[in-house]
Amino acid sequence: MSPSMLHQLWSLIENTQASIILSLDDTTLVQWLDREFRLSRSLDNTERDVLKNYIQSRISLIRDLAAQR
């Protein structure tokens, strides 16, 4: 995953209301973040797989950060 993609993803997470992040189950949250990310940047299939795997691997951190806000 490129540094610019990482930055864009974490900016999206930080700018998303915590209530949205905390209200969605894991699968739905991954899908929601994937969809929101792709609204601002087109991805090929490989990049999309990498993005979804990355989000899934960081789901606990994403929820912890949202809960702290």
C-alpha cells in the first residue's frame, strides 16, 4: 500500500463520525470504508484487495481510535 493511500485512508477514518464506525459490524465497516475510499480514488483489483485486507487487519485499532473521540 502506497504512503499516499495510507494517508488518504487514515484521513478518511479520522474524518468519519465515530458513531458510524462504532455502529457497523466488521464486515460492513470494511465495505463502507472501501466504498468511501473509492469515491475519491479509483483502484485496480489488486489495490482494492490490499486496501480491504489492510482495513480488516486494523479494524480493532480503527474502533479504538473512534471510541476515544
